Amino acid sequence: MRNLNQETITQAVIARLAQTPDARLKELMTSLVQHLHAFARETRLTEPEWQMGIEFLTAVGHKCSPTRQEFVLLSDVLGLSTLTVAMNHDKPAGCTESTVLGPFYVADAPRLPNGADLARGAPGQPCLVQGRVCALDGAAVAGAEVEFWQSDAEGRYDVQYEDLDEHRARGVLSSGSDGRFELRTVLALPYPVPVDGPVGQLLGATGGHPWRPAHMHFKISAPGYEPLTTHVYRQDDPYLDSDAVYGVRHSLIAPWVDDGQGMHRIEFDFVLQRRAL
Amino acid sequence: MRNLNQETITQAVIARLAQTPDARLKELMTSLVQHLHAFARETRLTEPEWQMGIEFLTAVGHKCSPTRQEFVLLSDVLGLSTLTVAMNHDKPAGCTESTVLGPFYVADAPRLPNGADLARGAPGQPCLVQGRVCALDGAAVAGAEVEFWQSDAEGRYDVQYEDLDEHRARGVLSSGSDGRFELRTVLALPYPVPVDGPVGQLLGATGGHPWRPAHMHFKISAPGYEPLTTHVYRQDDPYLDSDAVYGVRHSLIAPWVDDGQGMHRIEFDFVLQRRAL
């Protein structure tokens, strides 16, 4: 274990990891070390590049706060989030597909009654969202917890406003006995992922744009069903084919109907997968 | 670029990276994404594991400060630092070998005269370190900048003391016209890498011990020569074969001689590699 060189170091680290008591942690760390070293070897990583990597990860960490998850954003723009979601949600046809959580989910969103105005003053045109939570056989899922969040007409989530001490365009409600839910919000627009941090700099340096197509976030859970984390996208959005975080799925795109009186209406049903017994 | 699944996501990300203006950044990011995705695919990474990874990296970032580099420590215990150093310092035989920088280097160490007491009150037995900076042909390298840092008898570096506002057992001096340098310090002892952060928790969970063999850090630079970052280790140290950061090299081990009067003496010469013209 002394005098390790570029050929022997990987096996030395793996040999030490062999002592890991937890079998899964051993598997994860062994694979991680192999791939991390393979990356460094394949690219002949230089010391200044290693240093830049350390500084980049440190900056990502320092950008993380209770309301901003820059590592999630990094995972998103590297496609790791979409890969992980895809591997873990191989569902029966007909169930609503999952997509990425994104960096702006918060656990303490306000609980509001079904039908409530979740906008609570967020800037934007009014929008009515209705739908039904059901099982694959069409049975209503009553009392499902529907967590909702989205950005406003400024392209920002509530948690991105430094001086805002309440939640806007975000809330949790329960589906009714018929599985239906209804909420009022503002019209979501395309927006750029935050470019004021190191991940935004990386996106810029790799020539990628930061834009996401307009979408609303939903996280739906009910006893006996697999939890669902997903988006609803707007039909004909210009960024559907170049989403900065690779999250678009055909089945999650819906018409957002302008009623001609300044209000948009969106109808979307969520089909949950029953939890395996 | 919509409806990406676990098979197609990797190529989609790589296709987007193809726009990267800087060829080397494109190469690095493309390789990184391939290996990151291969890791996730090979392990069938679950969403809770992904979440744990996000939280771990965030905690590592939050532990980083101007005087504590937890990402460097992570790179060290994963063997990435040793791999990177080994790939980048393939030197002619006879040149002093490089090893890891470690997380406790700071750029603003005090400049002190050759022969000075660098301990400046650090706890520990007195120790005299002498040596010579020279070229491969034996020619003295005069005026080389010799940066030195080490932990004290408590196993801590100066920057690990929250209330200490000056540097101890750390300093920068210049080699004399004969290439020689001399410094007084305290006897370095084996110590554990910091286990009060997420990397320490990871080490614990993987069954590895956190100990490093006793060593002194040197970073030596002189015009016309490749900079050298290295350690000097103590002969017969119990951790030479199980260094937590994989940094030991035979050629960097020296006798640390007890003079029988409470003082240790260490003599070590540093042979620099001439910079390619």
C-alpha cells in the first residue's frame, strides 16, 4: 500500500473498500472509484484541471442553501437526474410518467383547501388547473396529497426572492372523494435555470442555453400507491425539444387553453401506480 | 431531445456538449458524463441513493472554508489525488517524487529567514530539519522557495485551531546560495485526517481508518524548475502501509534521528526537475 502509481492506485483503493460492512455501500463506492479513476485516466487529468474541479465543486456547495440546491441543478444539467428517474420508474403503460424533481422543491409548502388560489400574489396571468388522481383501472384516488410548485411570470420561484418570507405559486392540497383537485395559480412561462452560480457558468462554457419549457411541478402521494414526481408541460412551447435539464416527456405535454378572457385553463389527470404488495 | 430514457439520455447530453467551444472542456465533460452515467447504470442507482449523494456533496461543500478543503480530502481518500499526481509527475529517476498536496495548504504562510523557528509555539518536541535543494546533476538551486507545513503534537494544523489567528509550524523560506535550508519545528506525529465532517463519516462507513503516517509537507519552487509538492515521512512509522490518503512513497521516507537530548534531526535533499524549454 505504499509507492502506489497510476496503474496500482485504483486496485489499492478498491481493496481497502472491501472492508465496508454495508454491501450496497461497498458496491456503490467501488463502482464510483473505478469510474472516477477511469475518467481521470482517460482524460489524463492535469493538476490545474483537478484544482479547477475542486474549486468548481466547492463553489457548487457554497451556492447550496435551504432554498437553492445547486448540486441538484448540476445533476439535472448533466442528465444524471433524468437517468436516475428513468431507471427507477419503469411503469406500466398508462401510468403518468415521472420526471425530475428540480432544485426548487421545498418540504414545507403551505396546505391549502382544494380549489384554493395558490398564486397568493405571484405575478402572472391567472390560470386554472384541474384534474383527477386515479389508479390505472380508473378508480378515483381520494385524499391524495397533491404538492404543486411553479415559477411566476418573472421566471422565478418564490424561494428565489430573497425578501419574500411566504410561499407563492406553491402549495399542498388533497384530492376530493372523486379524486378531483382544482387550483388557481399564474400562467407558467419558459424560464432559464439559475445562471448566477457555478452550474450556470458551466452551462455557458459548454455552449448550452439555460432555458426550460414552461411547466408546473407536481408531487403526488397516496397510501397504497407509488409516489409520483412529475411536470405538466405546455403544448407548442419553443423549448420542448431543448430543455436544459432533459426532463420533457410526450405524455406530460397538455394544451394550456386560453379562454379568451385573460384566463388559461389546464386539465390533466394523474394515473398512479399501485405499490407492489 | 424529448422522451429521453435510460438508454438515450447519455447520447443526448453528449450531443449537446458537442457545442462546447473549448476543445479540452468538451473532452473533459464528455468523458465525465459517460463515466457518471455508467456508474449510475452499473449500480442501478436508486432515487434515495441519488438524494444521499446530493446531500453528501452538499455537506462536503458546506464544510469547505478558506482553511479547510473537504473536497480535497474527499479526492485524497478516494485515491484521485494520488492518481492525478502520479499521472502528472512522471519524472526522471533521481528527482524527488511528488505526492498529494492535502487539504491544509494555505497560500499566505509567513516568510521567515533560513534557519528560523517555524514552530512559533506549536506544541511538540523540538525538531531540526536540514536539507539541500539541487538539480539532478547535483548543482545547488539557490533562492528556491521552500514552503513548509505540518501538524503539531496534537495532530492538528494551525488552521484547525479556531481561535488561532497566526500561523504555526508553517512558513516559507529561501534556500541559500549553496542550495541549503534549515528550519526548526516540532516533531510531527501520526494523526487522523479530520473525521468531524462528511468525508470522515464516509471513511468510517467504509471501514477505513483515518490515520496518516507522520510527515512534513514541502512545496518547493525555483525559476527554471518544475514545482515540487511532496512530503517527508518517518522511517518505521506504523501507518506507512495504510496511509488514509495513499500518499506514501519509498523514496520519501527518511530516518528522523533522536539526538538523545530531546531533539530530533531530519536531513532530506530535494532534487528538482528542470523545466522543459
